[in-house]
Amino acid sequence: MRFRLGPVPDDLGFNPCVGGWFRLKQPGLGWMMLMVLPVSVLLVVALSSAWAFVLRMYGASSAIGGVVTPAVAGLLLLGCAGIIVAHEAIHLLALPHFGLADDTVLGFWPQTFTPYVSYEGETSRGRQIAVGLAPFLVLSVAPLVIGALSGWAPLWIVIVGILNGLGASADLVGVALVVWQVPTHGRVRSKGLATWWRVPV
């Protein structure tokens, strides 16, 4: 695993012109943000509604009250940072060799204030989908299912699940693009922000 400060690296060792690679049709960064925005809103509404239903089912109040003091605001910021770290760590663990291979890049892009995990090796379509979905399933869906089955729903886990859903919206859009365009037995590889795929002969 390598660490990088800057944008997602352009894998110079990968030449998509060789080996029958096709570029995944992806919107530019601006259009991607426009696609992600409604998905973010839908996820927050859906997760909030689902948690409200679970809380009502077990006789708990779904209201969140209190005064936002500087101390509370600081804790919220620390909590958001923790969610981001956990989110990227789960991406990392879902990669081949649990993200410890030399092909894995863990980075931070200061200009966009974005942490990221990039894998420069080739993966299966299924692994690519699993890496994209893992943080959403672990931090947002799993706690909701556990809460629905057991009634365990502390406020912090509800907030983590909802905020992570907000952050996972770009991942879900990316997964949808792979599902719609890459054949079942396809292989996937990244080069910078671009994604390429092929079907092995």
C-alpha cells in the first residue's frame, strides 16, 4: 500500500489501448456531482424514514433535540471525520489482499478536500461492485437491520448510518454505472479517475 498527497494517480503502467479495454461511460466531475445530489437526498430521506419507523416500532422517540453549542459542534465535526475514515477503511479492506498490496493507493486530494482509495490492479466486476457497496452496507444498512431486529438503536449509530449514506451516494452511482455497462464476466481497472473494462478471452 502506498500513500499519496494529491489527485488520484494516473497508472502509468496501464495502457488501455492494449488488451481490448473499453472505457466506462462516466460523466465529468461536474455532471457527476449533479447526478449524486438527488441520490444523496433520496438516501438521507430513506434512511431517516427507516430509522424513524424502527424507533416508533420499539416505542422510542424519533425526535432529535438539544442546543448546538461549540462543544457539540466540535464533536459533530470529529464524528464526521471518524465516519470518513471508517468509510475509506472499509473500501480498503474490500480490496484484494485487504488493501495491503502494492497496487493500493491511499490518498488525500487537498484541492477537493477528498480522501480516496485507489487500486491500480485488475479486479473482477463482482469485486469492483463489492468495494463500492461495502461502506454503505456495513455502516448504513447493517445497523438499520440490526436495529429493526433487536431494537438496538443508540442515537450515535443512527447519525452514523444517515451521514454515511450521504457520503456513499457517489459510490452507489459508480456501482450503478459498472452494473449497467460491464458484462457479468468482465474485468475492471482504473486509470486516474477513468474506469476501464474488458472481457477476457
